[in-house]
Amino acid sequence: MDIDLNNMTVEVMDTPDKKAIGMMGREELDGAMVFPFEDVGERSFWMKNCKIPLDIVFVVDGEIQDIHHEAQPCEEDCERYRGIADTIIELNGGYSRENGLGVGDSVRTS
């Protein structure tokens, strides 16, 4: 199953400040939060000060490389979710499994 970002609300985190803050302190995510990067590289995300579980999707050239399902919020000693990506997509926890998303699926954008 592919994910079509054209059919959901998307917040683009395209500045260093936006990328640093992400979902911190928020009670809900309406759609998807997208973190674009200029190149493919190893990325590391964590759930520090997040309020809800998230699926963290690692994407290269529009293809899903890895999904960390239902990453849990934390306050200290937070787990790092790593992968190779040029784009990270955060979705509400459980979205990927509920919608049959998996490694190798495509991400469609406008």
C-alpha cells in the first residue's frame, strides 16, 4: 500500500527550528508531519517531550526504507529511532499498520 500525502493534512518541517521542535508538547497530529532533508543520510529521531505515540517513516527518493511503529513518548533516556533517509514522515501511532504501509511502498506527493 502506498501513502498519498496529497490526501491528508501535511505539516512541512523545513527549517532547523521546526525540525528540532517537531511534535514536542503537542496532544495531536492531524495527518502527517514531513521532515525534508537536502541529501540521503543517516537520521536519528527521538520522542522527547512528545505527548502521543508516532509512526516514524524513513524515506529515500519516495520509497519507504524503514518504519518504527508506535514510537513511545519519553522524558528522559529516550530511545533513538535511526535509519537512512532524505525524508522522514511522522504519522499517528498505528497508522502504518492500519493502512498496510511497509518497506518498499511509495510515498506520493504533488
